[in-house]
Amino acid sequence: MQQQDIYAQLTTIFRDLFDDDTLVLTPGLTAAEVPEWDSFNHINLIVAVEVRFGIKFQTAELESMQTVGHLADLIQSKLAAQGR
């Protein structure tokens, strides 16, 4: 799956979860820049991403994730490992 496809799906997830249709995802976007992105919504976000893409994250991967770009890269590598 291409990065643009991943970002398109992530944008839908983010906009739904944070109830903000104007949210624009960039590789450098962090939780600090999204007012509603707290620890509770972070868990909801990860679960939504896992369900949408059919993947599972390891705890260490989540702890090292700092930006949306890193999330997109992790998704792409997991999909590639599955042959998708």
C-alpha cells in the first residue's frame, strides 16, 4: 500500500475520532498539536488503526512512535511484511 493511501485512510480515522473535518495530517504532526489527542484517545486511535489496516502493534513500537509520519511508516512496514 502506498503512503498516500495510508494517509487517506488515517485522515478518515483521525477526523472521525477527533470530530474535526478540517484536520490535515502531515508526517510531522504530533499529539501535542491535536487538542483532543490525549492518552485515552491515543488508545482509541491505535485500536482504530489496527482494525482498519488489519495489523497489530507491539508495545515497544507504540512507545517509540512520536509523529503521524512514524505511524504511517509502521503501518506500511507491517502491511509489506504481510505481502499487502
